[in-house]
Amino acid sequence: MGKLDPAVAKTLEQATKTGLEQILAETAHLGQKVNDWQITFTGKYGTDYLFRAAIALVGLGANLPQDALYPLTTIDGNGGG
């Protein structure tokens, strides 16, 4: 097996970086905000692969929405992050 063409390798590296950036950005939009808590219902993704990837990043193995909800906050008790 030969090495990848450098241009192809560079493109794949950039695609991986871009994909991770998109997934990380999506985590900020999971669920709905309630009193500085982000409440996310998981488990039903359909063809929303970005949502699926974001859930896998922050909560791999999450249950169905009728079984669990997952509150998340990045604010401490003093209002700081």
C-alpha cells in the first residue's frame, strides 16, 4: 500500500478539523436553555447526523428521551464559567 498523495492527505486533515469544529459548535445548540441549564433530549436523531455526532461527543450512550433527560451547565454557583 502506498502513501497518500500529499494534497489528499492535507485535504483529509483539514476536513477532519472542520468536521470537529462543526460538531463542537453544535454542542452549544443542543436542547433548550432553562435557568442557565441546557436540557437535552437524546436518542431520536433521524438523519440529523450533526446532532447525533454532537451527542456522541458529549454523551455517548445517551438514553431515549422518554427514559432520561440530560441537564448540563457550564456556570458555577457564583455565575462564573
